[in-house]
Amino acid sequence: MRTITIKPAAITHNLNQVKALAPKSNVLAMVKANAYGHGVAAVLPALQQADGIGVATLREALEARQLGWDKTIGLIEGAFTVDEWQQAIEHDISCVIHHAPQLDWALEQIPPVDSATRMVWIKYNTGMNRLGFNNQTLSSAAKSLHDAGYQLILTTHFANADNQDHPLNAIQIQRFNDMLSTLRQTVSTNIKGSLCNSAGIVNFPEHHHDWVRPGIMLYGSAPVIDQSAYTLNLQPAMEFSAQIIALQTVQAGDAIGYGSRWIAQQDVKTALVSIGYGDGYPRVVNGDAYVSVIDAVNQQRYSCAVIGRVAMDMIVIDVSAVPESSALNSKVILWGDAPHVDEVATHADTIGYELLCRLSVRPNRIQM
Ligand SMILES: *Cc1c(COP(=O)(O)O)cnc(C)c1O
């Protein structure tokens, strides 16, 4: 069976790691892109101790409300239209305001005093150069929002927080901290700050401010380049698995799979695994890609190389090390504890984030 197993207990554990790293900050747990592919419905119960959740689209926000999430929902790109702004008010969604049109909507339609939409995240472009007001426009936007009765959180997003030594980090931190002090002096002492994603939480403990916004680390991936999930005591929240459905011996000189790219140097025992890019396993993996086989009889674990092209519905692995009598029907772990999704991502020249959130609807989904 092709199966995605979600482990809510791992997510709760990872949330507790965030809280241990950022004990004074509120936590906005990022559940955008269907909770990084884990499934919002499966994940929300594990995040009950978070102060809020963050999503990228109004539809994701409404889905979370429908699932019963009654605390803060932060909409990280804000409303895209005035109609979305109205819906945000209706459903108590707390929006980012990153450019003039959103500012206009907020000033024209002010939510009731007790509405959660009264809290807005005003976005400052400190160097990422995607969203946000700049150095010239931010202060006056903040002042108008404050005067209209909004509570403000100054926010920005790191471009390189995964690499502690990148020179832009210090620049972004400085700009953010300077702007926050200016606003506190000139607009209101109550203005809050939110700077750190997962990588910032790990790498910049001095700059956690009022709200941290962890995403990937909640799901058990390492957010920084110089530490692993293991050293950060993060637990993978997803296991992606399949099964050996056939065995073969391929003769020396014979080729395997589409394009006949992989040629056996000697006779090799191979197994067919019922998984492919149609499920979300990456099509392009390099020669270091491997899976774990859990032997169907003895429950022994073996590392087995992925050989030949990944197809839509199947892959071939080298099972020379697995006892032939027990290999058929064995469980195959594509990612989970080993290999970790971050390793698979490296073999596919991408990041764990992408592999997690591009899984298809075909695999069964269960929770454990
Ligand atoms: C996605 C996102 C995060 C979380 O990032 P991670 O690297 O997954 O921790 C935080 N803040 C914003 C604005 C985001 O878009």
C-alpha cells in the first residue's frame, strides 16, 4: 500500500521544541499548503498549544475556521481583493498588510472593536524584496492603521536565515529592530514584532520578538544548513511508504527502466516498489538515493539503492542485501526516520518543503 502516515505526536513534540527555544514569544504555527502536505485536519489537533496558525490564502483560513480553529489565524499575504478583506472581517482573520491597496481597504472598512481582524501584521521589506512597505512608506502606513484603531505587529521575513553567516541577516535584523523602535517611539509603545521563521528561531535567539512563525521545523525537518533534524531533536511527522510487489534478478549487462539508463554491472537482485512520481516521489533522484526496506518476515531494516528511472507508478530498488525468502511484500520507507525527507530532497536537488507539499492524492493517508 502506498501510504502517508502522519504522526500528530511528533508535531506536538516539535511544537514543544519551538516553545523551549522561544519561551517568551507567541507561536504562529504555519499550516499553509495543507500543513506542508501533512493535512490541516490531521495537524490542527496537535497544535492546540500554539497561539495561532498562519496560512497563505483566504481559502486555507476558512478551511481552518471550518475545522474549528478558534484562535488567531494569520493570513500571511493578506487579502487579495476588497471582497477578501470583507470575508476576513467576517471570519475574524488577522491579515498582513503589505501594500497600498490593502491599506486602503483596511482604512475604508474598519472591523468592529472586538474583531480579531483589528490585529494586523504590517509588512516591512527589509531585504527579501518580495512583499512589504519600504523605509519611506512604512511609518505613515503604520500611523494611519494605528489611528484607525488597529493593533499592529511589525513583521518581515528572512531571505537567508538558514545560513547563519549570510551577510543579509544582520542587515535585515538591524532594519527591523530600528523600524520597530521608531514605531514604538512615534506611533505606539504597544506595537509588537514578528521576525523569525523556523531558521530564525534556531539561528537568532536574540531576535525572537513577540511572535515567532515556525513552519518546517514543526514537521520535523531541519531549517538550518549546519544542523540536522536529529541534532535539533525534531521528529519527522510524516512517513511515506509503499511495498515490494515483485522480485527479479537482472543479468549483468541488462538495463532497467525507461531510457535503459541503469545497466547492471553484475547480476543484481531487484525489487519493484509500488510508488512513483504519480504519488509524489521525485522523478529526478541521483545515484545516492535509497529507501529503507523493512523485511516482511524478520522486520529487519535494510538500506536499498533506487536504480533506474523513477516512473509514474513504480521504482526499482537493489535488494541484493535483503533475504530473498522474505523480501516480497516488505514495507518500503521512501522517507520518514530514514531516509529523512531532507536527505531525499538533497538527492533530488530540492528541499524537503517541496517534497512534502507536492505529494499527490493517490497515497492512502492514515494517522498514527
Ligand atoms: C512559510 C512562512 C514561514 C515559515 O517558514 P519556515 O521556513 O517553514 O519555518 C514564516 N513566515 C512566513 C511569512 C512564511 O511565509
